Amino acid sequence: MEISDSLKRIPSSYIREILAAASDKNVISLAGGLPDEKTFPIDLMTPTLAELSCMPNVFQYGATAGYGPLIDYLTTRFQLPESHSVMITTGSQQGLDLIARAYINPGDVVVMEAPSYLGAMQVFGLVQANIVTVSQNESGPDLDELEQCFKTHSPKMFYAVPDFHNPTGVCWSLATRQHVAALCIEYKVAFIEDAPYRELRFTGEALPFVSDFCPNDSILLRSFSKIASPGLRLGAVSGKSEFIAPLIKVKQGADLHSSVPMQALLLGLLQHEDFPLHMENIRSLYQTRYQVLFSALEKQLPENCTAHAVDGGMFVWVELPPCDTFALAKTLLANGVAVVPSPVFYPQPDQARAALRLNFTNATEEALEEAVSRLAQGLNQVI
Ligand code: PMP
């Protein structure tokens, strides 16, 4: 059977290929975006797991918007105003898919930063959005370029990851957050704020969401993958109720609802008295790993390469002098370290600036040190 034209336009995932190669036990993988399994708070979920056996109602079909007690809990926790609502999604990835399918007609313009999250490029590509990019600097998108883009293209939405961007780790400054929100209001562009890494801040104070400055012109996606576990497949989408209602309609056709027992398990976890301690432990583990990776990079990277410091998240972005980053990634793999080359993260890969994404959350400190030695060795051979 022939696949659809829109699917034909989606390239096969290079990351999946490199992850398959990286499963070789001689390879240290900094390629994935995986949390460390040892951080999964299974012990904090055990009491709820036991209770589930006495809750047959959660094994019944449930409401599309989500498990009522979890919705109530999150409505309070997120301090949602009366006019706003939250719905539960099967990971924040589904939230993105629902938004694309509810709101995008073929040819509608969606603005993204370049580089950008691969999964969002796929979702917007599948609904045949016209993806227009703006460049990113140390404090977020280039604001002049963004305004010019809003003026020229009249986009429907601006999709971004303001907290610890995937792949660059950039966290937008407060001024940028306010400015972007003001532009979205002025040019009537919906801001789609994707925040799966926000809770993984290990340095400094949390900044407001961009959505806080444009609450009626935005949709906010959160994920429980990094703070609970990705296998639960749970995320939450919030915004003005009239923005959320169409998403519920699309979700009915997608999967009826996210798993109710998993939602009950998540609720038990979030309410557990030791949940804040669990969050502290994750942040501290990832901070240690980041520091090991970053200081090794600073010591060993060739002079013409730059590793960008981060305050949280899961990734470090290493900028390189112009080179064939795919060939480089192949050489590095042969040297026993897997990384992701920058063109993968660009809607127009030929416009990519040479760089590599390194993940620091799923390798031990010793493995990170060894990975940087192999990386530096490979870079010295090629660059
Ligand atoms: N958005 C971004 C920026 C991501 O990096 C990811 C994957 N980690 C997701 C969304 C999807 O996350 P999930 O579906 O596991 O919540």
C-alpha cells in the first residue's frame, strides 16, 4: 500500500539510526535524550500501585480530557485562571500532534527557531505546515528577525522551547520572554510553549513561562517524562478553554484518552510527600554529570570548538568550525562515542551551522570523561 504524500516528505529519523548503532556495548552514547533509569521514582509509586488493585473504575474507559482527580490537582497546582483548562495527553509529543491537527491547514505558516526539536518538525511537517525559521542566540530567538518574520509571513503560530532547548540547551532571558509575548499579542500569533525540561534547572531561579505574559494567546505543553518517567507517556496541555476544546475533539479520534491507571499512578506520585526530594535528587545528579562533561570539554576540546554552558536540561551544544558533521559523527562512532550532528535539527538541513548535541543525563561520570577523550581525539583527527 502506498504511503501518503505528506509522510513521503518526512525523512527517516537519523537519531533512531544512530541510537541503534549506539546500543553496541563498546560505544558510549551521548546521542539520545534519555533520563537515567535509576532516577525513576518507582518506590514513590508503589503505594499507589497497591491501591490500584482496589480501584476498578480506573480500568474502565475514561474521560478524553483526563482522569478527573488528576485534572483537579493540576488545575490547582498550575494556578489556572477560571477561563483556562488543562487536558492530559499521551506525552507532550501527543499534545504537539493534537495542536497541529486541530489548528494547521496545509500551507499555514508555523515559525520555529533553527535549530529546533526534531519531533515538532515531524509533527508540523505531517500536517504540511509551511515551516519558517528564525535564528537563535544565547538568550533566545533573534527578536528583530522574529518581528520581521511575523510581519512578512503572518504566521498562525510560533513554536518554541524556552527552557533548556532541545538541542542547544539555551534558556531564554526574561527580557526575551516578555518581548516574544508582546510580539505574539501584537501580531496575533499563537505561542506554543513546549516546556519538558523546565523542571530540570540546577542553577539559578526559574523564570516565568512566556505564556505567563500572553495567557490568552498561548498553549503550554508540559511533560511528566523527565520528572516521573517517559514510559508513563503522560503530558499536560493548558491554555484558554476555547483553545483546549478542539484538542479534546482531536484526541477522541486519536486514542479516546490516555491510560487512566497511569494517570492515577502519576497523581499518587505528585502528591507523595517525598516527591520534592525526588526532584532535588534528579537535579543534583544531572548537575554533577553536566559539570563533569562540561569541564572535560573545556579542557580537551580543540580551540576552534565551543561548548555552551547551560543551567539545566539534558544537553550541551558544541559548535564547530565548518565541516561535514555527518562524516564527523560517523568517525566519532568508530572511535566509540555516539553524538548527534546539527543538520538533523534544522528544517532546512543545508542551512545548519556545524555543531554536535551531547546528552549528559544517561551516562555515568566515568563514561562521560571517557566519552570526551574519544570525542576530542576524533575532533583532532577531522577538524
Ligand atoms: N518536546 C521536546 C522539546 C522534547 O525534547 C521531547 C522529547 N523529549 C518532547 C517534547 C516529547 O516528550 P514526551 O512526549 O515524552 O513528553
